[in-house]
Amino acid sequence: MQELLTVAPIGIATLDADRKVLWSNPFMVELIGCEVGTTFTDFLHPDHLALFDESCSQPGEAFEIRLNCDENTRTVSIVSHALPDNIHGVFMTDVSERVALGRQLRSNQEPGKRLLSQIHNANTTMMGYAELIAVMLEEEDVLDGERMQVVRRYQQELSRSQLTIDRLMKVARYGGRRPPGTVPINRRHIVIVDDEPAIAEYLTELMKGLRHKVTTFNDPTNAAEFSREEGAQIDLVVTDFQMPVMTGLELAETIHHHNADIPILICAEHDLELAEDRQLFQCRKPLDINDLIQIVSEIV
């Protein structure tokens, strides 16, 4: 059993009552650097120590906790289990990428300060012209000649301001994308492949938000089979590089064996050596949504 825990692709450690590390597998050491004899909580962000204590009191529940590191903020999912002799077992997976993607997606859906200011200004202008028209109507029962022309000009400004507000509200609602129910001329069929369901779901929603048709797989072997049968209908494959069944490059080899014309975008943390005469592209991880959208638009 310990041999299986040693090679497990998640961080595993046992802690005593003082949170000292009694044992940790290589993946845990690689993930946060905790070795036998170190204090586990030293590797957690001070603001999240109480959250870790809560996880220890709720065995089997997953808690997202930030690490105490000088580099980019990292977030892990921790599940604790109570063991005999007041020992705790800790299981940890790195969810930094999923959290970052979720944050980017949420920020892309929120209207920025500049947009809100533009809407406010357009609305203020519209209300100003409406008030001017109301004042002129109160002053005279009948409007003719020059004053009528002024009212008509004010009405045109009102309509222009209303159209501006409508346009800005569409930007706020759809983030520059097409409203639901419309299909862009350049709509493409994109296949998403990632063994982490949460990341695959984020990327799927992102591509759907751009009005593309999306087919998603967590198992690259299923994606390879799908591409063999439906290759003529696929415009792009976006795949993770590091997956347990096969790497993104191995998936690309399999797909291109039957359909060499399908562009494949591989998301990897390090630079890949990609053959220039093949339809292979790379996006560096951790993923940046704006960069990803730009690369996808250039490919398709």
C-alpha cells in the first residue's frame, strides 16, 4: 500500500498533533517542499491556517487553501482524514490553474470602471436633453420656427444617447461577444482535451462564450477516437500537455496519423519542440485567457 502512496500523482502526508510531518510522498515534497520533520502549517498562507484547522475537524471535506510562497500565488485543495494515535492524513492537489482561470473568467464577465463611467455619462447627457425639452414645453404651449428646430435637435441627441447606452449595455452583458441566438460567420468546431474536469469545463465555457461549437474530453484516447471518426468536422483541438494516459504531443501524433490537417494547440508549462511543417501550436501555462483567445482566433 505504501508503495502505491509513494507513486500517487497527488500529495500525501501524515502529521502528528503538532502538525509535524511524519511521512510525505515525493509528490508532496515536490508540490510544497515539506519533508519529514518540518512543520506542515509553515507552508500554508497565514490567512488560511484557520481554514486548515477547519479541514482537520471535517474529515473528507475538500478545502481550497493558499500556500505561503514568495512566487506566484498558488492554491491547493486539501482533504484531511483522522488516523489512529491523533495522526492526520493529508491529501493535496494543486488547483492554482483552475482558480486562476475562474478568476479571469469572472473578471471578463464584470463591467470595468471605464465602461460604467461611459454608461453614466451617456445617461447623464440623455437626461440633460430631456430636461431641456421639458423646460421649453413648459415655457410655450406652441413651438414653431427656430425653437421647434432646437427641440428636434435635442430629440436627435436623446436618440443618439439612448443608442450609446444600448451599445454599452450589450458590451457589459456579452463582453464583446455576440448575443445569444446569433451564430458568427466564422464559428468553428473546437475539441477540448484535459484530464482535469474543472479546467476542461472552464475552457469549454470560454469557447462556447465565443460562440464556437465545443466537444470536450477528459480522456485523450476518447478524443483520438473521436478525431479519427469526425476529423473532417474538427477545426481545432486544444489539449493539455501533461496527462496520465498520453501526453498532448502523443495525442497530436495519433490525431495527425489520420488527419494531418487538424490544427492542435498544446498547453504546456515549458517550451515544446514542435515540427514547423505540422499543424502544431503552443500556449504557455499557467494559462492567460486573453492570450488563449488571441491564439485560437489566429489559428481558426
